[in-house]
Amino acid sequence: MATVTFDHATRVYPGTERPAVDQLNLHVEDGEFLVLVGPSGCGKSTSLRMLAGLEDVNGGSILIGDRDVTDVQPKDRDIAMVFQNYALYPHMSVADNMGFALKIAGKPKAEIRERVEEAAKILDLTEYLDRKPKALSGGQRQRVAMGRAIVRQPQVFLMDEPLSNLDAKLRVQTRTQIASLQRRLGVTTVYVTHDQTEALTMGDRIAVLKGGLLQQVGTPREMYDTPANVFVAGFIGSPAMNIATFKVDDGVAHVGAARVPLERSVVEQLTDADGGKITIGFRPEALDVVPQGTENSMPVAVNLVEELGSDAFVYGTLVGPAAEEAEVRSGAGDNQVIVRIDPRNVPMKGDTISVTIKPGQSHVFSAATGNRLS
Ligand SMILES: Nc1ncnc2c1ncn2[C@@H]1O[C@H](COP(=O)(O)OP(=O)(O)OP(=O)(O)O)[C@@H](O)[C@H]1O
Ligand SMILES: [Mg+2]
């Protein structure tokens, strides 16, 4: 087992100017499950491939344990990778698929058999060892791909969207299996996904990337409770956080009738560049539905009600005096506000509801930089 360190690691692809990964600094603890997450093209796979040795590092270095592996061949890094497209060899049995890397490495047959059987037991694949991949379900094939990595007993597992070939239900099952398997084996793991739910449920810590730049690293709770900037705020959490522009007067942020008192330390951080404005984020679950006319409340016209059984969400538009200046953004699109409501008491499409932000549940960011102010 080992730690993993990216030290100002940079990758500029030939023929491009902007780094795909720009001065990445990241330390993964021994035995930790770290999830790299971010939108398509943000540099997740590139980071993982640099760690694997499949991509040149143009600046900075990469360490596994205390060993600088920046210029070490992939096969000498003692890692095992599970790809999104984990094509198994169709003509080989499950056992041969799992043991293939060991065979190539010239390990004795008996040892291969032993390691394969051990991995099969862990993965619940024992009874399928003699089958061909085509006679397996999608989830079983995915476990064989995991098995191929496990038998190598590497210092680090690298996984790049290993669940994306599975249907939604199987993905949820398999993600808990992988997470608990990793905890059992205790092997340091770097896991790539674009799915923030996967990141929140699987990772000991999450690293969010955007445009090749690391935005924030933290535990799932830290990412949810104290996002470092507007991007992370909007990315982590489902449905996404509502984000709006408020005006600031006398230490109070306001838009329409809604008012959010600001801490003095926040007000002191505002600069001329902010232009008397502040960006405020409030999650769908941070809103209370209140009687119309309640002080500080904002009217929301209901466009859609999404009922999920245990939860219900209103997708609506801010109306009234706040509507234009608020510049609301959310995961649902511009000018959309998402409100979590009592699933036993849902409004109708076309209704107008009034909402207030629960005290202490707003996130404040600089309007100019998007960085967190509290
Ligand atoms: N071989 C390449 N040559 C040039 N540019 C590349 C190459 N591979 C990737 N890129 C660019 O580098 C950036 C990061 O790509 P990367 O594959 O790391 O993204 P990603 O975060 O894994 O995205 P996705 O979620 O879509 O897999 C993208 O802008 C991509 O277009
Ligand atoms: Mg990728």
C-alpha cells in the first residue's frame, strides 16, 4: 500500500496550448478512496493516466509512496487500472481473464490459480470461473474486470468510470460493492467519475476539477457544507443549489422582498469589483414554503412538480420585484428555482408559492470572483 502525490503535475497535449491538467497538487493517503469528479473534459482521465504512466507529464512530478514515478514505465509502477471500457477477452474463461496479467508476468500456474480463486471468492464469482464472458450479466462482467485488478495485488487501484456501462439500478448496487470492497482490501484508490452522487457516496474524499484546475478537495460533508466557490456549490448536491445575485445595503443582502443578513466578516471582504453585489446560494432543501405575504418571502411560480415518493421538488420561476435582478441560476437552468417541498402537500403547476431561505443555510460568494466569503 502507498500514498499518491501529484506535485504541480501538468499535462499539455501536443498541438494544444492550454494544459488539460494544470499544476495539479493532490495528496492521497495510504488506503484512502479518493474520487476525482468534474464535468466532461475537465481533465479527470488525463490525471489518472498521468498517474498510470500512460500520459507524459510536462511539468511537476508524481509520487507513489516516496518514490518519484514521473518517468517510470507503467508496468513498473505497481498499479492496476479498471477502465470504463473494460473489454474482457471473449474467448477466455473468467479465470483466464482474471489471471491474464499474472500469466504475462510469468507467475507460476499454481500461484495464479490461488490468487484468482481468492479474488473470485471476494467478488462472488467462484461459480462462474469456467464460463466465458458472454454468459455473464453486465454486473458480473464488471466484477471480473475488478477481479483482474485485484489479483495483481497492486499498491494503487486506478478506476476510470468503471460503472458507466451498467444500467442505473446495477450502478447503484455495484457502487456500494466497490466502496465496501475497497475498504476491506484497504488499497489506495483513485476513482474517476463525472457523477457527483457517485463521488459523494463512494469517496473518503472528493477532488473537484474544472478546466484542468483543481477547485477543492474535501470529505463529502465538507464539499456539501462549505463549497469553496460557486462552481463546486452548483456541482455538488442534487438537485443542484440555487444561485442568485443579491444587492448589499447596510450589511444585508436583498433581492425583491428576500433579505439575508450578512456577517460583518463577510461584508468586510467585499471589494469594489463586486459592485455592491453578492452571490448567494441556497439549496432546494434550504427553502421553507410559507404563507403568502410572509415577511422576507419570495414568490415562485410553479412550472413543474417532481414527485419522488420520499421527496418532492418544485421547479419554478422567481416572480415579483426580484425576478429580474436576481439572475437566478440552478441545475435546472437560468431563472429556475428548485424548492424541496413536503411530498404530502404539493402545489399544482401554475400555482404561486412563497418561500423563505432558512436562517444560516445560505452560502455567500463574491459576485466578482465566485469564491466563498464565509
Ligand atoms: N490525446 C489528446 N490530444 C489532445 N487533447 C486531448 C487528448 N486527450 C484529451 N484531450 C483534451 O484534454 C482535456 C481533458 O480530457 P480528459 O479526457 O482528461 O477529460 P475527462 O475529464 O476525463 O472527460 P470525460 O468525463 O468526458 O471523460 C479535454 O479538453 C480533451 O479534449
Ligand atoms: Mg474521461
